[in-house]
Amino acid sequence: MKKEESGMVKSETVKSETVKSETVKAETVKAEMVNLVERMWDEFYDRIEMQEIMRELIKAIEKNPKELREALGDYIQAVRESLFDNGLCPNCGAALEFSEDRSLDTKVPLGNQMVVYEKGGRFECPSCGWREKL
């Protein structure tokens, strides 16, 4: 009997710890969402439009969470590419700088030697340290 009782106590302890962990995780997620909504609220000047967007997002999350996640990911990627194409850092929006790297030079043959056709390098952000992936 004592073995069964101790097994039950351990089982209840594990369940209790799991519930506590899930509760902490849910509270953390809720706090992150509240922070996100507050940030969006601060950035939008048209409060009516903001409310409409939030209602539409809630409906989309309820109906198709996976598709919404994919659509938002695609949108974010497009915005990041647009920022980069315009010479701005995708992370912070600061102007990017080109950092030369001779190992990335494009060389072409000219006679018996190779000459630099195009200087190689990558774009970097002086503000946040973001670097273009090659």
C-alpha cells in the first residue's frame, strides 16, 4: 500500500508542477500579447481603424490560425525585403552600409590573369549590427 500511495503522491506532484508551468507560460504569453497590442495602439493614429483591424485579426485567428500565421510571416518577409531593397536595415530601419570583403570579389580572366570585375562584400547595419546573409 505504501508504494502505491507514494506513487500517487509523485504523480500528483508532477501534475501540479505541470499545471503551474502551463499557468506561468499562459501568463507570459498573455503579457506579450498585451504588450504587442499596446505597441500597435501607440503607433496607430486612427483609433477606429485600429479597432477594425484588431477585430478582423481576432476573427482570422479563430477561423484559420495556421493560414494567418503563414500570411503574416509572408507579409513580414516582404516588408523586410522592401526595407533592404531601399537600403534600410530590416531590423531597425537605419541606413545600411556596404562592407567590402575581398574574399567575395567577382573575378574574371583577362589574358593570363584574373582581375576584379566586381567588388564583393555585404551590407551591414551600423546601428544594430544586422548583417546581410550570403
